[in-house]
Amino acid sequence: MLPGTAPAAAPDLTDWHPQPSPLLAREGAVEGSGPDAGVPLHLGRPVHEQRALEAGDAVVDLSQLGVVTVSGADRLTWLDTLSSQWVRDLTPGQAAELLLLDNQGHIAFAAAVVDDAETTWLVVEGACAAPLAAFLDSMRFMLDVEVRVRADVAVLGALGGGRDRLRAADPLAVWDDPWPVTAPGSTAYGPADADHPGADHPVVLALLARDRLEEAVAAALAPADARSVGSLAGTWAWEAVRVAAYRPRHGREVDDRTLPHELDWLRTGVHLTKGCYRGQETVAKLVNLGRPPRRLVLLHLDGSEHITPEAGAPVENDGKVVGRLTSVVRHGTDGPLALAVVKRSVPTDAVLTTGGVTAAQEVVVDPSGVTDARPGERPGAGLRRLR
């Protein structure tokens, strides 16, 4: 076990009060809530915004997210020893994702990671930035690292072809989401990479100076070459695309007992053969011997009653609570969708109910709980007790 303090439990992400974005002053802007408070939920036309986003013609204000930087010569090898991901060899501009786990393997923090040869940038839920920095600072010891919460940095998001728009905003760093491509040394509990819906709309985040957020958005939306004039989209559209892509989010899908296996987060967040890190025993044990006790599932909600349950609502099967809703969205094409975490034993063909609404399942995490990383024979099975 590693020395030092365990990662602190993250604050209540549903009660986050960030500095309001200046883009809330845009005509039609409606503020989000929970972990997306402080930025536009939509600007009056959420379905149109989603279409523009998917076409690469929109950017999203994600300045509610937090940014932490780590500098110093030891930054990458140090982060490698603390986290679930192999990051010691990151090249400038290469994107990755890491998890920090507690002693029992539960998710404490999740971070998007990119290095620029001098600084490692970590993007997390806004409410997690200060606790993450405090934990990292407690683990510095005598190493050449410096940890800072970067309240002066904001985040913009785009999909696919929108990457060029973000580049036009002259960002400090750009993160290309590796989801859903299974990282080297990892494994997947969900669909194969080629069949995964997340491959349809790759996500890009741009980090830029907060005091030039409006200027950056104007540059990103201005026409250039063959591009048309872009538009600003809200987190309604952003979250709709995320849910349809089975993409877990710390501020929505994670509770105090979430294991990365349950959300198919080993796919991009965990390296199975790297050195020791806190929680590694649980990660390896579940992959090699066990099965995740719960599983992420996409729910197609019945929209005929014009009722949409809230995130956090219990999910029931034959009147018994078997899980909870974690994210609820209205998708521009697919209608009302939700992500939920349910017991692994729930039959995949069961029609569930939540908040008085019926819901059909779309399997995300295979209920068998077995991946291609599991050895064909139980580890140690060939050993014999000495007489």
C-alpha cells in the first residue's frame, strides 16, 4: 500500500456554485444546475444546438469544470505512481485519462490529462479541483512537482470537426478524449471499439484564459475558409451526446462505492499492468477473479406520459429497487434517455420502471462481468500446497 493519505471524498457535486460564466448574458441563455451550474444549459433551441454540435458547427461553454496543473521535472512519473493510468511516457499533446482510487478501489477523482512538455493539465469536475489539488499536494514529499488550482483557466468543448474551431480560439492546451478506444494495457466491459456509439462523435476540450472566454468563443464561431458561422450550444446538447455515447461522468455516474469496472471506465482510465497504485488490488481482483456488482445501462424512457424522472430516482424491477438513475437527458433524435447503475443480476430483457415511467434497457456493461483480460485459468491454480 502506498504511504500518505487516501484521496478525500469528493464534495457534493450536485450542490456546486461556480463563478457564473459571462456567456449567460447571451440572448436566450438558461443556466444549468447541479454540476453544470454557472454555464448555459441551452440558449432557447436545444435540439438545434445538438445538431450544430454534432455537425462540428458549435462550441459549448464548459467553464464550470475545474483545471489543476502539475509542473516540475517529476510530474509525469509522480502522477503515474498515484493514478490508475500509465502517463509517465506522455508526449506533448498526447491525451489520456486517469482515475485516482481509494483503498477499496472506489473512484475518488477522474481527470482528463494532457501534457505540453512543461506542464500537465488536469480537467475535473469543478467541485473536485480544490480537493484534488489538496490530495496531490499531500503526496508531493521531496519530489520536484508543484500543484496549482487554475481558477484563471476556462474550458470550451466541441465535437469532431469542431476541433478546428477550438484551435482558432488560440487555446493553452487541447485534450482529445480517448473514449471509447480501449487504451493499450486495458480492457473493456462494453461494446467493441468499432461498434461503440461513442466513436461517432469524438470529444475535444480546449483550455484557455478565463478572462478571454468571450473573445475565444467569438474566434471559434467566426467563419474561416469553408466553415460557416458557428453557434454556441448549451450543456443540454452536450450531455445528450455524452449519454448516447455511454460516456461516464464523475459528477453524474459516480457515488461513494463506484468501481471503474461498473462504468466500463477501465476502457480509457485504467492500465492493468502498470506498477502499484492505491486501489490496484481491487481492480486486478475483479478483472481476474470476480465480477462487478453493478453495471451501467442506457435506458430508453417512455416519453408518452410527458413525464421525465430526475437523476437520482430509484430504478425498479418488479417493484424492487435495483439501482438508480445517474443522468437524464432529452436527445434530439432518440428522445428521453438515461444512464443508470443497476445490479448486475438484473435480467437484460427486463422492462424497468423509474419515477413512474417504464424504461427499456440497452446493455452497456456486459452482465457476465468478464473481459478478454481475464486469464483462462484461475491465477495460482497450478500451485500445490506442500505436504
